[in-house]
Amino acid sequence: MPETTTATAPTRVAHHRRYLMCRPEHFTVSYKINPWMEPAKPTDTAKALEQWQKLYDLYIELGHEVELIEPLAGYPDMVYTANGGFVIDGRAYVPEFYFEQRQGEAPAFAEWFRANGFDTVLPQEVNEGEGDFLLAGDVILAGTGFRSAGDSHREVHEVFGREVVTLTLVDPRFYHLDTALTVLDPVVGHENGGPERANIAYLPGAFDEASQRILAERFPDAILVADEDGAVFGLNSASDGYNVIISPRAKGFEKQLRERGYNPLTVDLSELLLGGGGIKCCTLELRGAKTDGES
Ligand code: ARG
């Protein structure tokens, strides 16, 4: 796996990842559940498929494993598999979608987890999976304010027995945590023998003041992303610890990543942005169970 070292940036190591994705065969924007969606504006499903395929191919090229879930007709948002669950150590916490339009996706994801050997936990509380829960080192960062209910943060703590840090989102454009914050290398502390602190990047203005303070205290070395990069979904990215796949429009973030020793790679998902989703939204990390392994 590739590594890089510069005079100032630490060594970054790419890790094997296993992801769940869903081909956008039924992608369109037929309802509006976030500010990005404009049902009156035409969408191009073929273009969505083409762009999505580039992301899929890049993951494979980087040596990652990608599992696929069958897209359901009538569920155009199913391509955003990040909302399909939250998975750690072979245990999958199933979503309970906030909006009725997506509720029918949850049983399909639950069934997929069961069929693929995951310990599948059905939720009591409204939550939208890895859209609002991000594993940063040993800690779960949990978003609320628009979709996942505060009570799901308690539930996710009970399910995984890990510390959960609640972060409140305040800008409707950044309605899921993964639109405002990205984890760059969740296991950095263990490997480098340093403090157990994951590197993250985030858009401060997407959070309320209390959450901004928590983030500043816990992650003093975080990359703070500029508003213009946040506004093009720059933070909706996927990292393997070295390669970070981002939107080609997030120019400033690309530079910041390079300065820190990461290898930014760009994939344009402009068509899927019409549904209010980007790279991370189309990617659910499968941690643990069967074929998982670090490289
Ligand atoms: N149209 C979808 C929704 O509003 C987009 C979901 C984006 N997913 C994400 N993980 N941010 O639910």
C-alpha cells in the first residue's frame, strides 16, 4: 500500500476497507427532504450511474472490497448507503429513517446484514446510520439536529459500548454529520504509538457553539475546512488513512490534505449531489465480520 513522507507531514498509511454500495439504477429526485433536492429539476440516471461507477472503480483500484445491495424500485435515495446502517466489529445497527419516503429502505438493509453474517440490531430510535455516526478512533461522533434523534445516541452507546459524543448540526444544508465532518484516519493513535486521537476535518459553521467547543478541545489538530469547500460537499469524503476521495470542487480542502501528507483523489458526483449526497453518502463502511482485514 502507498505511503508518503514529506518534511512536515507525518507518514500516512492506507488501510484495507470493505464498503457497501448500491447502484443508482433508480436514482431521481421525486421529493424534497433536504435543501439540495429540487424535484422540478430534471435528473439524469445514466449520468448518475456513470459517476457512481467511477467511485466504485476507484475503490477497487485502491484494493478495497465493495459489496453491493440490490437497489429497490421506488427508493431513489437508496444509493446513499451510508444511511443504511452503522457497523462496528461485525455488528450492524439498522437505521430508522426520519422521513417516510426512505423508511422502506431499512428492512432491505437489515436483511442484507443478516444474510451477510452481521449481528443485526434493530433500532428503537430514529437514526440514519453512518450519515450521523462516525467512528473516530475509539469514540463515536454522533450528529443530531435534523435527522438522527438525540435518543439514538444513547441507543448507539448501548449497542456498541463505546463513548458517544453528541454534536449538534445547525445549518440545513449540512443535515447529516457526514456532510460536515470527515474522519481521516480512525486508527492513527494505535499505530504510531501516539495519543489515541483520530484526525478529522470539519466545517465549524455547521455546528452549534457548544459542539464547536467540544470539537476544538478533542481534536486540536483537526483540519478546519473553509465555507466554500464545505458548500460543495467537500467534507463528504472517504479516507483509507492515506487516500482521501473528495469532490473536485473542494480545491482548498485538497490542498490542506496534501499539506498533511494525505493523497487526495477526486471523483465528481455532481448528479448525485442533486439528491443532497456525495462520496461518503454513497459509501457505508463494513467493519468486522468475515472477510474484513487490515493490510
Ligand atoms: N436524499 C437523501 C436524504 O436526504 C440524501 C442522503 C445523503 N446521505 C448522507 N449520508 N449524507 O436522505
